[in-house]
Amino acid sequence: MKNKFCREIFSLAFLALLFLQTSAQQKALKIGDVIPEKVWMTPLSVANAPQKTMELDKDRDKLILLDFWATWCGSCLKNFPKMEALEKQFEGKLKVLPVTGEDLATLNKFFASKNGQRFKNLISVAGDPFLSKIFPHYAIPFIVWIKDGKVLNTTDASQVTADNIQEILQGKKSSVETVLQIGRDRPLMLAEQFDLEKKTTLVNYALLSKGRIKAIAPGSGFHRNNDGVVYGRQWTNISLMNIYRGIAYELFEKENTPFSEKRLVNLVKNPEAIDFTITHEDDPVDDRLYNFEFIVPQNKADQLYPNMLKALNEFSGYSALIEKQRTKCLVLKKTGASDDVKTKGGTMVSNGLKTTVILRNAPLEHLIVYLNVNNQFTDLNVIDETGYTDNVDLNLSTVKDLAELKKALQKYGLTLIEEERDLSMLVVRDRP
């Protein structure tokens, strides 16, 4: 009994030492690399399971899919039923192992929730400091395929299908398309070898592509110098109109004019080609997604967005221009003294909800911005001609429509009047 106890203590100590050594020494693995023995034997903390740890070793004879996920990732959660069904279909031949860096307490809370109780059979690695270093990635879900003791491939979740798994298990040539994720900290698709060229400097860079790039998540990124000045911008896997919106926001900002959807005029014959909302993840929109990156010399950072708009107009097949248009709008004017709305001071509060607007010691501009981004009260553009420059106090906590809003503004000496004005608008057209 004593010897058995000593052996168990020694074994735990050995595994702990092995884990520490592995964490410190193991480098990232590439496709085709052999999985080191210490990776197979390292104990991994797991959640939603009767045991506290597990090792990859017990499944090394199977096709292993490491599924990197997080509790906040809707796409990841959506994939779990599919993964479970595939594991049952290929029972004894396939092991799907979810892996997350979130700690055990977070996972326990998730699996106890109504949302998490859907995944009673899901066992996940928790608080992972190890596998994510061996298989680095920038977005989730991210799938690592391991077969015959080697890293077979890395993909997105969409390629985890019965057909692709069957091909691999039967030893056929795989149809799986490799996804090597890229980060946003360097220009898209620029060879890493460029960074080794110490005597050259990237002065200008542009990339425009149509169709999903699987290696990077949807979103946007910036290139900034040491002073925080933006000299480059990047958009990935989004609609072309959303790229135009992003550029317009910056250009309108330079003119001290907040950009909103009400400032957008889409005259494209087929607007769905460049402007759409993804209602579910299976929407067939891949061929309508765009990727755009533009970098200018740092001493010309102020010309970044005008040049981006020019380049996008030249090569996208569309034209977006900021034009003055005679537009019907609501004009905010004062009817009383400035004291009616002048702030009494205190901590700034700027709260705009669906039927509640509360400003305390805040700029009146915040009300204008809120009314323009929210169609609850009006589809018209709202502009400010009150002349107020000081902060204000406004409590519009019970307004439900435009009539109630106008009535609530009266006690502050303000009114909204429908008139026409020449407003800057982003007008998008097909190129001839």
C-alpha cells in the first residue's frame, strides 16, 4: 500500500514536471510534423467530465480533431451537435476534443446554464495554456486534424464533414482545404520573408479581393505608428458596402459630421450584391464578401481614407462619392433661452436607449447622433441649428414617437421643424 501510494505521488510529480517542461519548451507544430511524445502524455485539465484530467495518448490511434472554441463563440456552439453526431457515426475511429483557454470556473458556470445544458455529453479541455501554443491561431472555431501521429491539416469548422472524414480514414487523397490563420498585425498576404529584408521599407500597399479568405476572421484592423497615428486600414470578409461605410465614417468625421445610415444613398441596380445582412451562418454569401487593405506612407497618413476611397472606386466596379444633396430633414432649433437646457454640472451621463434619452452635462450633439442612428422617431436626417456649444441636461425618458419627442423638447426651449437642407451624402452607384 505504501509503495503504491509512493508510486502514485511520483507519477503525479513526473507528469507535473513533464507539463512544465512541455509548456516552456514545445514549439509550434506545422502541418506534417510528428506529434512529440510529451504532447501525447501531458495531462490536460477537462470540464464537464467525471475525471479532472485526460491525455491525448488514449486516442492516438484515431483521427483526432482539436476543436478550439469559447463559451461566447456562437459559431463554435452551433458546431457542437454536428461534431457529436460525426463522432457517433465514426465511433472508435474519430475523436473530437474541444479546447478552450477559458478557466474551469467559467466552463462549469457555462455547462450549468440553460445554454450549456444542451451539451451534456461534451467534454472540453479547460484553461488551456498548452495546446494553443502548439497550434497557434487568431480566430475560432479552429480545427486541428491529427492522424497517424502527425499534424494532418488545419481548417475552419465548415470542412468537418462526413465525406472529408471518410476520405481520410480510407487513406484517400483528402479534399480538405488547408487554413493557415493569419493575424491583423501585418499586411494581408504579404510574404513573411519580406520582414527579413532589413534594407527595404514598405512604403505603400494595397490589396482588394472578392470572396472569403478562410485564413482570417471577419472584421477590421488598423496599422498605427508609435505615436498612434493610423496610416493603414484593413477590412476582411465583409460586404463591400460595409467597407464604404467605414471609409465614409472617417471622412465625415474630418468634417465634424457624424455619419449614419441616413447619409447613405444606394443607387446600385443590384444592391444585394454589395449590401446584405447575414441572417444565419449558412447563408451562401462567400462569393459576395470583400477584403480590402490599404497602407500609405506614414507622412501622408492624413490622405489614407481619401486614397482608399479612390482605389476602391477604381477597382471594385462601383463608385462611392460624398455629394451635397438637397434633403428633407428635421432641424433642431431653440425657442427659449439657453438656460432652459444649460447643464447644472455633475458627472457626464449620455444614455440613449430605444425610448429613453438622458443627457446630463453632455454635448447636445449626443442627442443628434442618437436620433440619426435610431429610426425609432424618424427616418429623416436630424441636424442641429441651436448654436449651443456648452453641455446640456435633457431627460427624455418616456418618449415613444416623434410627437412625444417634440412635446418633451418644448420644456427645454427646443423644437424640431421639417425643412430642406443641402447635406453631405455618401452616394453609391454602379460604374459605367
